[in-house]
Amino acid sequence: MKIIMLGAPGAGKGTQAKMLADKYHIPHISTGDIFRANIKNGTELGNKAKVFMDKGMLVPDELTCDLVVDRIKQEDCKDGYILDGFPRTIPQAECLDQALETLGDKIDYAVDVEVPDENIVRRMSGRRACASCGATYHIVYNAPEKEGVCDRCGAELILRDDDKPETVQKRLTVYHEQTQPLIDYYKNKGVLAQVDGTKDMQEVFQSIVNVLEK
Ligand code: ADP
Ligand code: ADP
Ligand code: ZN
């Protein structure tokens, strides 16, 4: 099963992608996580990406596409994968389609997690991320057992730099301009599934599973 997660920043793509990856035993591929790991390790890619991420802008397509195309060619992706945060622009979607075509493959579903902008800022300001394993929490909706500490690995939880309200606003604007057109793109391909992302996490998960198993 090859799935794309669409939705605004903070819509819950990562949360749902992790749950789906566990259920279907397929890799969760998050371009945001890949960039953050590169920043942490001080790679050239990380240094380049950071400049854009800190401003709430998208990392240029040419730094993003090849990375994902290489990743989905790896052995662990042969039975499927979940792309979280990619594609985010029409050129990225076209680049992915081209690569899939060469592989004789296609996307099964693009799942759009719909959450209005009003809810997003609240979600983002409460988001906490594990600095070590990448697990995500919310101080109200998905609190860790012990405040500030990751349930999974015990490391410290942090507020991402780009989750500060000023940057969130910019990311939302970028989302509407550059990413939202992908909804029509995948609708036209007949693979779009839209779910109400304002429900609680389990309900959203169930509605996605219902679509995938229909
Ligand atoms: P979000 O919570 O907004 O979904 P992500 O972790 O997916 O956040 O992405 C964080 C940042 O990483 C984005 O704001 C952007 O700068 C960069 N990024 C992630 N994926 C992409 C992509 N496919 N194209 C361009 N930039 C990306
Ligand atoms: P995205 O990957 O789309 O940026 P996340 O999955 O990181 O979004 O979710 C953003 C924040 O909202 C996190 O703090 C997460 O715990 C919380 N969250 C995710 N789904 C829900 C939901 N259905 N209801 C309330 N909060 C949620
Ligand atoms: Zn952790």
C-alpha cells in the first residue's frame, strides 16, 4: 500500500502516519524528520534546509525530490510506504509520478487530513517533539506520562523552533499557496480520500482505515 498524507502543518499527518505504519508494517517516510536529522548531524543538506525551515518556507524542490525518490527505491519500501509531508508542491508531485512510472508503480491513496486554520495554531503551540526519537506529543490532547519527557525513550521533549506562532502563520500561508493545489491534483487522479481531522486521533485513524480497507 502506497500512501501520501496531505494536510496543513499540524493537521495530524505525522500522528496518523505513525499509526498507519505500525498497523500495516510499512515505513513512515517524513521529509521533515529527514531534514531535522540532517540538521542535527550537521550535514550539507541539513545546513541548506535549515535556512528555509527556520523561516517557515519550503526547502527547494531540487533538494527534496531526489531524496524521496532514492528512499522509496530501498528494499524496505517494496510492499508500500507512507509519505508524510511529501509532495508539498506540484513539481514534487510530478517528480514523484515520473519516478513511480519508471518503476511501474503508482500511489494507492492520497489521504487529506482536513483541519481549519483556526485549530492549527492551537495544535502547533501545544506540540512537543522528542529531541531523540522523533515521537510527537501534545500538552493537552496527547500528553506524555511525565511532563517534558518522552514515553518511548526518556529523552527531553522540545517545542520545535518553527512551531512558534509567527512561523506557524507563515507556514499556513505557504501551505495554502503551494501545497493545497495538490488536493485537486490527486482528486483528478482518482486517489484522493478526505477525512475530518478535527476529530480525536483514534476517530481520525478509524476513518482512514475505513477508506484504505473499503
Ligand atoms: P509540518 O508539521 O508542517 O507538517 P514537517 O515536519 O513536515 O512539518 O516539515 C517541517 C519543514 O520542513 C517545512 O516547514 C519545510 O520547511 C520542510 N519540508 C518538509 N517537507 C518538505 C517538502 N516536501 N518540500 C519542501 N520542504 C519541506
Ligand atoms: P503534522 O504532522 O500534520 O504537522 P502532527 O501529527 O505532528 O501534525 O500533529 C500536530 C499536533 O497536534 C501534535 O501535537 C499532535 O499530538 C496533535 N494532534 C494530532 N492529531 C490530533 C487530533 N486528532 N486531535 C488533537 N490533537 C492532535
Ligand atoms: Zn523519544
